[in-house]
Amino acid sequence: MNKSMRLPSQRRFLLGLSLTAALLAVAFAIMLAVLMRQNRTVEEATRLQGDSITSLTFQLEREFLRLRSDLALTLRSRGRSQPDWEAVTLRYEIFLSRVELLRDNPSTFKLRTRSEYQELMPHLEQLIADATPLLSTPAPDGAALETLLERLYQLGPDVQALSVASTLVVAGLIEEHVVVLNVQNAQIRWLIGAQMLLLMLAATGLLLRQRRQEQEQAALQALNAELAAARDLAEEANRSKSLFLANMSHELRTPFNGMLGMLDMLGDSPLAPLQREHMQTARDSAQHLLRLLNDILDMSALESGRILIQPEPVNMRRLIGDVQQLMGSQAQHKGLEFVFEAPAQWPDWVETDPTRVRQILYNLLNNAIKFTDKGRVTLSVHCEPGPDEALHWTFAVSDTGIGMDPATLAQLFQRFHQIDAGANRRFGGSGLGLEISRTLARLIGGDITVESQSGQGSTFTLTLETPACAAPQTDPQSAQPEQPPAAGPSEPTPPPLEILVAEDHPVNRSFIGTLLERLGHRASFAVNGREALEQIEQQDFDLILMDIHMPEMDGLEATQALRARSDDKRHIPVIALSADVMNEAQERALAAGIDEFLSKPVQKQQLQQALLRWSRQRH
């Protein structure tokens, strides 16, 4: 911008400043006139505030006397007619509202400094704490109500004294506000005069400020460019982190699959007692490492917002039955009593994310079993109708374990928090499970709370709102009455199958082959997707176990090529065995045509059930 162009702009700016200054001067003059009216308005507001204080106290006194009178009349009528406890309860609820208004209303701040208020409120709080559970029962205890009435008579003079004190507070408040207003009015008049004198100086400062703003605007543009570059770097770092976690998940879970699988095979073979003890120690250590890995991956997915909630029709009776069966056996294995309390009526079907519900309940029950050395663990389930035709679920997990003190409870849901150093060494854990569980609970529309006492056990409560829904048409058991699974005969086994295993890791091939052989099946192997397609071309298979990440051609590409065939082989069931649990691996696998997704490490029972399902559909 050259000088000839800049001068007209500056003149316009100065003209604008002059007009602004003139307008401000007129505004200040008007302000002086309005100030007198403001004084009267503020005085009226002060009186209103005083009226609010006296109104609250007199309402409290009135409802106090009404409650006392209704309670006395009801107690005297017990022998002649049926007492109207609902009327007393309603009167008590109104009294509670008046206490809350007096306690929480900001206008009663001045009243709270009075000795009458400070002496009365603790007695009222204690009275409410004792009366609430008493009046919540359908038929309260008469002796306890007589005691409550006597306490009401004792508090009567204190309540009246509070009303008197509120009047005194209001009188002092009005006088105090009048004095303050007079002082402030004088100060405002002096300030207005000073502002008018400083107005021209401010105009000069604004001119200088305009020039500085041009410089600051240029600096802000440069800063915005730097921030955009930093944002791009942060997004790239986040993508790199996600890729790293996905790779680490695959690289860690792959050897875990082979290690845990071989340990399971070793456990099924004849071993000396010391050898079996060593084998079990190694297996427990591997399971512990796997749990730590799962917790870290879940936390990373929650932080990045990649965990998706997928509501679907769920038979809650069946879901809870599965949880009961699995966790009950764990508790009994530790020598604990496992108590299951079910609702009298089960809703047919509800809509929620069953995977997340199971994950939360498994974690809460696993913690209860882990931190309980003797006694029992209880899973209590309650279901009540909620608003908008929803169902309100309460899952309470109680134990008789080590419990927690208040200091520990205050930090319980913080990341990496352990109960204490000694408990950490004794019980282990990453300190992530409870934070993950509560975050998942809130994602599915619920929450987790806890009550505990040191040395007396803990109770973790999961609350959840689920809408009712119709049974899915594709559910094979929807037409049959559901019963929680119980211990019984062993699982049926599928007929001998010809199974193709596409797996690039030699340890995993050895484990899967041995496992399938023990289950009575015959296995063929391919080290990548290309070899798998070649063997499918040459031989008929009943089922394919497909790894996702393989060299040359991965499992997704191989499955897509299989589904693109024109003959009957395109219908061969494909079960994915993958160590990749990040980046929506399951969704991508199903989209590629894979029928079922099993994450590594794969357990024997899990694989056997999958083979049974697909062999039935195949045959």
C-alpha cells in the first residue's frame, strides 16, 4: 500500500474516532441521568433479595409445622383407621424441597453466617438422614415415628428462631446496600468525569493500536501457518502410532498364539507333578502378558475414538448365562462360592452391544475373584422398566475380598492406579481395566459405581439402559425358551473335516495342525494366500482357516479371489485366525467375504465351537 492510498484511509479512521468520541460524550451525559434511576432500581432489587430470604425461611417454618402436624394426626389415627402414609410422605418431600432451597439458594449467603442457621441446619440434616429411610417404607415403624415426632417438637423453637434471624438479616442487608450504593454513586460520577478527560488520549491510542494490529495480523497469519503444519505433523504421528500398534499387536499376538497353544498341548500330555507346575506357571505368565497387551490396545483405541459401539438384538438371559458359567467355574477353581441372583422376569430381547457388556462384566468379576481369597463372589442382576419404554439394568458384582479405603476409592478409576504397592505385587494387573470398563459403560449408555470398605469387600455396580426390541429372524434359538447354560455333558464334536490352514508362522502351523489332529480333523497347510488358492484348485476342503497378514498374498485378497470363483468352491466357509485386533480388522475381514473372525491366541474350545457351527451349515 503506497502513501497516497494510506492517507485517505487514516483520515477516515480519525474521522471515525472523532465521531465515536462525540457519541461517547453524549452517552456519558445520558449515563448520569440514568444513574439516578439505577439507584432506585438497585434499592428495589435489594428489597427483593431480602424478601427472598424471609420467604425461604418462612416457607421452611410453614412446611416444618405442617409436617409435624400431619405426622402427629396420622400417629393418633392409627388405632381408628388406616394411616395415610402417602400424605405424610408427600408432606415430607415438600419439606425436603424447602430445606434444599434454603441450603442451596445463593440469596441466603448472609443468613448462613448467623448462629441460628449454623445450629439448626446440622440438626435438620441429621433429621433428614434418619427420616428418609424410615418414611420410604410402606408401613413405617410406629415407635420410630413417635421418636421422629418428638425430635420435630424439639426443633420447633430453632426453626422459629431462624425466621426471626432472617428478618434481622434482611434489615441489615438493606442498610448495608444503601450505604454501598451511595459510595458507589459518588465514585461513578468521578469516574465518568475522568473518562471524558481521557477519551481523547484513548483516541490517540487507538490510532497507534491500528498500526500495531496490522503487524499482529501478519504475525497471526504466520502463526496459523505454523499451527497448521504442527497439526499435520500431529495427525501423521497419530497415524504412525496406530500403524505401530497394529503391527505390534500382530507381532506380539502371533508368538502368543503359538506359545499358549503349545502350552495347552503340553498340559494335555502326561507330565510329572513338577513339570505340570512349571507348565502352568509359564501358561499363567503368558496369559498375564496377553491381558496387559489387550488392556493397552483397548486404551489406545478408546483414546483415538476407534472403538465403535455396535448395538444389536441381544438375549440378555443367554448372555448373562454365558458369563455366569465361565466366571462361576473360575471362582470355584479358586475355592470361592459363586452366587448368581437373577431377576424374576427376563425381557425377551434388548438392543445393546453384547461384546462390550461381556467385556465389562468379565473384568468386574475377574477383579472380584482375583482380590478375594475366601468367601464368595456374587453377581446380582435386576431389571426394571425405565422411561421411554427402555429397560433399566443393574448388574452388581460383590465380593468378600480385601476391599478399599476412601483414599483408594477416590483414585480407583484413574489410569494405571493400583490399590497399593503390596497388592500390586501380590495380585498383578496393569491398572487399566477399571478405567476401560467405565469408559465402555459410558459409551453404551451406562456407568459404573463402587462401594467398598477396607477388609470387608467391594461392590461394583454397572447400570445400563437398553431399549426392548424384537427377536431377530435369523436367530436359530429365538423360538425356543432360553435357559442359562449349566454344567452338563461335553460339547458335541463336528465330523472329521478336511481343513486348509493358511498360516505363514511355522510355530502357529505346528500348533494348529496338532490341535486339529487331536480334534479328529485332517489339515493341509499353505504359507500364503497364493499357495492356498493353488491347493483349493487341486483339492476339495470342507473349511479354511485363514491368517490375515501373510507374504505375497494376504488372507483378505485370497478370500476375495475365492469368493469370485464361479463353481461351488466359492462357498467354502472361511474362518479368519488373526493377531490383528486394531484398525477395524474384523470389519474389513467380513467385508472381504470371511465368514467368522477369531482373534489370536485361539483357544481349543473356541476353535471347536466354530468348526461345529460351520460344519453343520456346510453339511
